Amino acid sequence: MDNYDVIVIGGGHAGTEACLASARSGCKTLLITQRFETIGQMSCNPSIGGIGKGHLAKEVDALGGAMARAADLSGIHFRTLNKRKGPAVWATRAQADRELYKKAIQGFIRKQKNLKVCESEVIDILVDKKNLCHGVELETKEKISSKTVILTTGTFLSGKIFIGEKSFEAGRAGDKASNKLAKRLRDLGLPLGRLKTGTPPRLDGKTIDFSVLKEQAGDDLRPVFSFFSNLKDHPRQISCYIARTNNKTHEVIRDSLNKSPAFNGVITGKGPRYCPSIEDKVTRFKDKESHQIFLEPEGLNTNIVYPNGISTSLPEEDQEKFIRTIPGLTNVKIEKFGYAVEYDFLDPRGLSSFLENKAIKNLFLAGQINGTTGYEEAASQGIAAGINAAQKALGREMWPPERETSYIGVMIDDLINQGAPEPYRMFTSRAENRLYLREDNVIQRLSPCAEKYGLLEDNKLESVKTYEKNIEEELAKLKKTKIDVDGQTISAYEYLRRPNTNYEDIEKIKSDFTPAELQEVGKKCAIEIKYEGYVKRQKQDIKKSQRDYKIELPEEIDYNKITALSTEARENLSRIRPKTLLQASKISGITPASLSILKIQAKVNKNNKKVSEKNARS
């Protein structure tokens, strides 16, 4: 039997980041996937980033991950979203060439030391009588042992695809479902539920009349996704186009709803609220006369176009019928039809903040199996699970991402405390301190973690340290530099605190001012200065609440005996078993009064433990 430190099951966005992080941490790692050629495949939309999602992709990058670098190597249309708002919510988005993205990810996998890939299907996870996971069994009956296992199965657990009245078992189009593994997880008593997602039909770009559509070019000042990339990494840039549905489109869809499995009761799983099907849009937003469709090219060497905004599971003939009512698409040829996929997921409330299963130790989970939707959400969990599975295998301290310092922390905290009653998608609005959790300071926020766990190669770590030093020196220079503004002599630092000022102004005001060698350093300093006061106040508020929130709740607490708590509170606390008051505060039924009771109970338990230990010594 082969032995590994970490085994990762699944080669999607979560699995690739998990295995790469584990291998970078120095662990002997095995990635098991059905087919190597599908590693890094973009199963749905060919894009990375967006509001909230761009922040996650950049956090993965700061931890040495692959997603942002792959986006730069494959991005054919870059934009910064939310530019009319403040820098805290600016979001990078890249339209990607599917084949180039997959090629980049597979290249990172091939080059990574300590990492081996096995093409097979896992049918069992090996669990001993102490509920410790210690390996997997393949479809060939071969057993492979490991210290930790990471499940990143995406939509493959009991996956079922629906197109109108047709349905068949599959994890996605062209790939078989993992039914035996799903059954094994049920047999282990793990809490499984059903969710669904969908994808739109793919169109032949040669049959689209782009002359009647609105062109959407990428940004002139093109953003770069990865800290470790530059504009030279980008391939040739092309435009996207915008089409719109109309009343005739909606009429066709409404007339076909009885044939939609999501509407006739065949599919029971909840779908993603923020990425609804076109059927959902037409029924939920009845007053809207039109819905926007982004026509996104799937690559530089293909004519396939992805119509973002019309995910559907209607029968094939109805898909053709409604699409051809849309201006620009009246003669379009459909290359692949849209479909819905329903799949099993595990209730993430059964996980610790390390993404380790509470019931079965050494078993970590990441991605859609935890009830999330989206590549970036999956990759973020994957890198966290990869770090922690590796640290546990090495017998070292694991990393609990904190919601105060990363969107990864926000997401994991939300999942393990609130669960996933519907597919979870990241938004900047989910973070209390989003003024601090910006794209521009992601390196400063997460590089200490990357260094601690050995996630960055020496040359990358050196680049990070040089960048941080440059910012520190530039901020000091701005404090010393005096300029005359409106009859006053103030520091350049003070000047940049004012609204509607920017770094470039200083050179205009003071001709002998020497700007930072790297333009990005100057811009970064200006943002840092502008947000300084707000962030300081926000940190004070967080610190205040953290004094109590950091109080740990002993594992031995019997919540059912705390009669001062409501029945709902006792039941939820007993099921979730939070480790801290912060986690408890996010559980349904927990009021400020409940937290006061728990704070007292934690103190009582702590004192009782001290007395017991003292008695044991005497």
C-alpha cells in the first residue's frame, strides 16, 4: 500500500489549490482525479473574479496559489468593477480563454515538487474504529494510505444532469458521477443535502449578428490579477458583447415552465440565489421587460460563445426557441445545450474552522461539497484545506482563517456557523470590515501566513518583502515631504488624506518631488493613507468586540443542562458546538443575553477545571 501525507480527491478549482498548497508545504501529496485532461477545467463561465470573487482570487494568490496567475496567462478581457465606488470594493475580473486557463493550471501541477497525480475514481474513504480517516480505496480496489484526506468532489457526488424531461447521472457533461463515494459518506452518517446549479447553452459565434449588439471592450488601463504577474503575461485582448431578452423571450419561457425540472418538482435541490436560471429570472422578476446577457468568447482559437445570464434546464427545442427571439441571436446555432445539475453536499456546520470534519478526524472538505458556488469560493477553501491538511500531517499548528483579516475567513466562518441552506456566494457586503479587506492590501494581510507555512518560493517571498519595504519607505517620505496648499504648508501625507486628491497631484504641486519608482507603490500609499482613519476606527470596534468573542467555550460543556438558555439555543449549540463566543454569536437563536450566559458558563467551567487539576496534583 502506497503512503502519502495528503491525498486530494478531485481536480477542480478547490482540488488543484489544495494539492498545490499541500505540496508547497513540504508534504508528499497525491491528487486523484478521473482524468488528468480535465484538471483546471472551467465547467461553467469562462471567467475569474468579480465583486467579492476578485478579492478571494487575490487572497489565494497572496498565499502562493495558482488561480490569479492562471487568469493572467489566459485572460482575454480584463476589467476593474466598481470603479465609481471606493477602492475597498474595487474588483478585478478577467474573461479567460478556457484552454489557456486549463493549460496553465495543468502546467503548475506538472511542475510542482512533492505532487503526484493518479487517474482513477475513489469509491471509499478509509476510516478506523476511532473515526480517524487514514486513506482511500480506488475503483481498482487498490487502497492508498495517508495521514490526511481532502474531499473536493464538486458537483460529482450523486450528480444528476437535467435537460427538460431528460436526465442522466453525471458530475458534469462528459464526466460520470461519484455514486459509490456518495453512498459511503451517507453510510458514515455524515449530513448530506441536495443543491443544484446550472449552465447556459454554448453558441456558435459565427452565427451571431454582432452588428446589432452593444460592444463591451476591456479596460484601457488593464489590471493584473496576480502580484507575481505583469501585463506581458496577458494574451491578445478581445471584446465581449451585450444582448438583451425581451417580452417575446419571456413569453416562450413562461409557456415552457411546466417542462422545466426546476419548476415541475423533479429537482428538489436549492439553486444559487445570485446566479439564477433564466426561468427563475422571468418568474421572480415579472415586472422586468428585459434581462441582460453578456456574450463572452470562450477563447482566442474557438468560435464558441458563452451567453452569461441565461442558464437553463428547459428542453432543447425550447432553448432554441427562446434564444432565437433575442436580437443578434435570431439565426444562432447552439453547439451545446444548457442543463441543470443536482448533487449532494455536506452540511458545512459539521466542519471546524480548519475545514476538518468534526465527526471524522483527518478528513478535510473544500469547494462545492461544502455548499458554495463559484470557482473563487472553491479555490479559497481548497488552499485553506490544503494548508491545514498538510500542517496536520506534519504535526504542526493549523491555520484558522479569521474574518477580520481575509474574505477566506469571512466565508469559512459563515459556512461553519450558518450552514448553506442555498449555494453560498461571496460578496464584499458579507464582511463587517470591508474597508480593510481590500484588493490593494492583500499581500500585507496574508504574506505573514504565506511565510509561516512555507507557501511562497524564495524569489516570491523576496518580491513581497521588497514591496512591503518600498511602501513603508514611501509612506515615511510622504510624511517628511512638505508642500504648500491653499496658503498652508502641510505634509504630502496630510494632503493625501483629503478627498479628491491623488498621488500624481504631489509632483504637480512640488516640482522637485521624486515619485516612487513603481507607480503601483505610490497609488497603494495614497489608498492606505485615505483609509487610515476609517480602518483605525473599524479596528477599535472589532477589538472591543473581540475581547469577549475570543473567549473559548470548553468542549465538555453540556448545553442541555444550561436551562437559562432557550430550547432553540440549546439545540443549536449542542449540534454545532462552537469553539468561541464569536462562533456562538453567529448561530441562530443566540441573543446577547445568551452570550452573557455562555460567558459566565465558560468561566465556571474554567474554574472547575483548575480546581480539579489542583485536587489531582495534591
